[in-house]
Amino acid sequence: MKKVTRWLRNILIFFFTSTILSVVILKYIPVYITPLMLIRAVEAMIDGKTPEIHHYWVPLEQINHNLPQAVMASEDNLFLKHKGFDLEQIQKAQIEAQEGKRQRGASTISQQTARNVFLWQHRSWLRKGLEAYFTFLIENIWGKERIMEVYLNSIEMGNGIYGADAVARINFGTTPDKLTKDQSAYIAVSLPNPRERDSAHPSARMKRMHRTILKRMKQIDQFPKEACAQ
């Protein structure tokens, strides 16, 4: 029994030490690869295709403030106010699931960032628990600007396209610092299903959603304030 207790204790010490250390390290260095990028590459090889990963890290100050504004309007309008979890949206999603309605996402930008960088996409109670743990860590160790910077650099934005720089260059022939409101809103519209929704060639439904995002962008606080001032 003592050996088992010691073994479990050592596992827990290793887990907390390694995870906290990894979060601290990634506060200061770019995230060049994520589990999702590797998963998509493996899926492509299984299908007999050549894996494509277009991903170029850029600092937050080199991304036009229109893009964080658009993704907040689309994905998480309370990003600047919550501590990693939007409890109201979580409750609504639970009620809708109990009523048998179509499941909708209630993940904040912080939760999506934690999942993209540290975990896998397949839903399970284990992943949800770890996602909450890593969300708590990055909220308290990284802060909002770093979370947004990592999110905009790591999120899937198309087939083989990851991050603001890649989507700006491939889909719009520009650089991330020159993304317009329209372009940013189309990128935000594509995020729930970026492999089906092409921000460069929006469908009629995407165009309707695009107009909604543009209206919402005017209703939330600008971020980051330093970039907006410049």
C-alpha cells in the first residue's frame, strides 16, 4: 500500500510540475506546433494525401486589431471580462443538451487555446477536465494578451492553414497587420468549421453571418488597447 501511495504521489508531482513548467515556458516562446496540426497531418497521410501545414508565428502587435475584435465578437464576446469560463453560456448549452436540441459550443477563447496547444480535439470527460485545468493555468500565468496571441497564431483557419499570418497570405494575399474589418469578420465566421467554411470564398450563409459579426464588433471593447491607440 505504501508503494502504491508513493507511486501515485510521484505521478502527481510529475504531472503538476511538468504541466505548470510547460505553461510557464510557452508564455515566453512561440508555439510552433500543436497536437491538432500533427493529427491533421496524420489524417492526410492515412487518406493518401501529402500533409500541408502553413503556419508562421507573428507577435500580437503585428496582427491588425480587427482580427482579435472579430474573433471576440464571434467566439467569445466576454473574453476580456471572464476568468476563462463563460458560465452563462455553459449553462445554456447544458439546458439545450437536456432538451435534445442540437449541441452548440460554449468554449471560450481561453478554453479553445488550452485545447489547441496542450490537448486533443476528441470530446471526453478526461479532456474536459484537463481543458479546465489548463485554462485555469493560462488565465493566471499568461494573461489575456498572451492567450489571444497564442490563439490567433495556433487556431485552424482552413485546410492546412493555421494562424493569422498564414490565412492572411493564403486567403487574402496580404499580411496580418493589414487585415481589414471585412476580412477579419470572414475569418471569424469560418472558425467554427474552417475546413468547410472558406473565408476567401464565403457562401451566402457566411455573408449573412459576416454582417452580424461586423455589428457585434462595434459593441465590444477594443483589444489590445495599445494596438488600437497606435
